[in-house]
Amino acid sequence: MRPESGDQSGTASSPGSGRRADRLACVDIDELPLQLLLQRMPEWAGGPAAVVDEDRPQGVILWVNELARESGVLPGQRYAAALGLARGLRAGVVPPAAVGAAVAELTAHLRRFTPNVEPSLDEPGIFWLDAAGLQHLHPTLTAWGDAVRQGLADAGFSASVAVGWSRFGAYAVARSHEGVVVLDTPGTERDVAGRVPLARLGVPPRVRERLDRLAVRTVGELAALPTAGLAKRYGVEAAELQRLARGELFAPLTPEPERPPASGRAVFDDFVEHDAHRLLFVVKRLLDDIVRVLVSRQAVIAGLRLTLVHDARAAADAGAAAPSEESSHRFVPAAPTLDTALLLDLVRLRLEAVDLGPGVVEVRLEAREVPANADQLRLFALAPRRDLDAALRAVKRVEAELGDGSAGVFRLRDGHLPKAQYAVEPLARLLAPRPPEKLARSRPLARRVLARPEALPGRPRELRNDGWQPRDPRQGPIVAVHGPYVVSGGWWHAEVHREYLFARTLRGDILWVFYDKRRRRWFLQGRVE
């Protein structure tokens, strides 16, 4: 790597990419859950330490520090097995709620250096920052990276910063280098990222072990493997990682939106409140409004700040130094929650001890929120309450109007053809929705199946990217094909031989088509959307 020049406009582009390559930075707060653990147990800092999923010998190691890594301890190992490699290994559990709260606070902290910050959903402690144009506000991008790193150090976290040109390249360099690294060109980024060991990245342990048997231990060695058969032999994760290493996958920066804090305010225009119990009812009303906001955000309360504005004239008569006086009170529950009864109990205990002699003319309540995990979503039923009986009555009205079989639920069945692998069964009752274990940032794909396959315009059996336009002209011609997936059999009833493919059109539609060998023509079975 060469020292960066004073003028880096960020207009270089990757070869063949056809797009402007903006500067993108990756901040790696190395093993964030482990740093949280060591902040709680500072006496462990001088030796090998790890975070495990549960406090028992068979607990799985999730994060390790450098001293443990030097002894051969890696994520994915059992704690009992890791003790054989590092005899003095200390381990503890960090609750997901604590990690989520730290990620939310660090995201807000990093916005001091750039407005666009995207925290990783899979690896806590990884953040992508938009670094485009920052060279005009700082002497160099290295100086900006030093400011980011120092700001995190002041907050109690050690981190590495890599300023590169792509999401994966900056991530790989940040995970394997200390301090601040600025990559001058996309080519430099590829060279440096290619030398990064796979053990430094968030590669699933089973994938890492399979590749290690082939002596594939760096990003560059993985990128050099033949693409054909990689997913089948080593899993989808290995194939996707290879595409990332080759720069074939592009994901734009999707920064976490900065939302105003959930808060409420009550002003007493016509009277001054002196009673703590009546104030508690006001706080409850504000807290209920805050909880409704956080439900829509799928977040929970990690702390509350209550501000009481006292009567200015009464405060002056009492000899206060200022004509108006405010008192601020903070409440932190044992764990992030939406249990209003628990939070109100903390507020009640404080209000009973506060001197309300001057009287209160205004109450302000503000919540510090963190993302909710799956257990909290189930516990507090963050999804809107639904009347399942009313919903079932609505479904029956649809059936009455459209006929039997118009509404039902899909069930998987054993069948040879795709059409026979599911059935629509009558809906007898509705079940309450269950929150997913992991919230998806993007909508999952769904396969829409036509009740009867539609015949497509005639063409030869081999489907190529030759400009064939099977249906709606607005979709454009087919530009990519995946398959074929052959389904044959049925000789005991009516012989079937179909070759299914997924065809992507110029507009982006994904069509599910098949070639019927007996009929010698193409059919549309459905689409993926």
C-alpha cells in the first residue's frame, strides 16, 4: 500500500464494474461482545478470554481475543475442547440484549463522523461508513480514520478502520489489520484483501474446516478455486464468499435511519401539580404512547429519562438561584423491556423520594431504545394484537362469495411433480403469528405457481440468451438462465419428462418455466417475486 495522496476524489472505478466506486469505510470493533465482557471483568484482560453461548463445558465459543487465537482457539469450538489448547482460558456469556444496546449506541456515536452508518446484522461490531467526500473536510482520509478510531477509544472500545472501495474488501482488510488502513485504488484493495486469512473473517466453522482440508486458507486462494461445483461440495456459504471475494456481488450501503428518540411531554397550563401519585398517572400516559412507537420500531426500552420542570415563581420564592428549575431523573431496568408496570414501579419509587414542594408545571419523558431480540418479540407480543376469530369470520365470508376452495392454507405433500408437492386445505382455524428468529432486512422471495401451466411461444429446446421474449413485451428478453432441473417418471400412469429452469428477464422478472419433452414445447409454471 502506498501512502495516500492529498487529493482523493473517489472517482476511480473497479475494472468492468461500469459504475462509480465511492469510498467506503469499514470499522471493526474487534470482537465487540468480548470487549463488553472484558469491561465487566477487567481482570481477564491479561489472558486468553472468550464469549460462549452458554455457561457450561459444552458451550460453543462465539468470540475470542488475540491471546486465545494465538493458542489455536477459534469460534465454533466447544469450551471444554478449547481449554485443552489454552489452559488459562476464561469465558463468559454476554446477553444479546447487551450487544444490541451497544450496537445502537455505537451507531449513534459513529454518526458524528459521517451521516450514513450501516451496522452489520450478522457480526456485531462491524460497521460500514460512507466515506465519500470526506477528504474535503479532513486533511487526509487517514486523519479522518484516526479521528473515528480515537472517538471509539474515548468511548472505551478498540477498533480498526479500513477505507476502501467495496464492502467486502474494506471488511476483509479491517478484520485483519490494526489501526487505520487507507487503500489507494481498487486494485490495491483486491491485493491486500486476497492475502487475508479466512480464519479472520466471519466464515462458518464447518465451511472453514472443509476449505482448510484443501489448503485454502486465504481470500485469494478461495477466489482462485473453480466455480463449478463449489456450492455443491462446500455449501452455499463458500460459494457466496467466493463471489464476494471476486467482486461479483454488489450491495449498496443501506445506512440505519436516524430516528428521533421516542419521547413525550405534558404541560400543566392551568395548575401546578404537587402530588406524586397524580404525576405517576401522567408518566404512565406518556409511557404508553412511547411504547406504541417502539412497538412499531420493534425496539425495547433500555433506559428512561424523566425531566420535571418546577414552577418558576415558587422556586424563586423558595430562594432558588435561577428563575426556573428542572430536575432530571434516569431509570435503567435490569434488562431492556417494554413492561410498563416494571418501569412505572421504578418511577414511583423515585417520585416518592423527590421534593415536589415548588410544584411541577411540565413533565418530559424520553426513552433510550435498543432493537428487540426474538425472545422479547415473543414475550411482549410486539406485533399488533389481532382478533383471530374476527379474521376467520372474514375468511369464511370470502369463501361464501367466491366459492369452496377459494381460501385455505398450503400444506406440503409427497409428490413427484412440483404441482403435486403441495395442496390447499380448508382453513378451520387461524394461529397467532410467530415472530422470526432473525428480522430480515429485505423481503424474502416467494414462488407463485399458476393453477394451469401456460404455453409459451415456440422455440428450440435449448434455452439461451438469444433475445427470446416469452411473454409480456414490457418484461424484455431473457438475459440469464439457471438450470435445467430435470423431473421425469410417471411411467406407471402417464410418462412425464420436464426440464425446469429459472429465467431472468431484462426487467428483472424471474420466470419459472419448463420444457415438456413429450409435447415438445415450453410452458410457464409460475414466477419468483
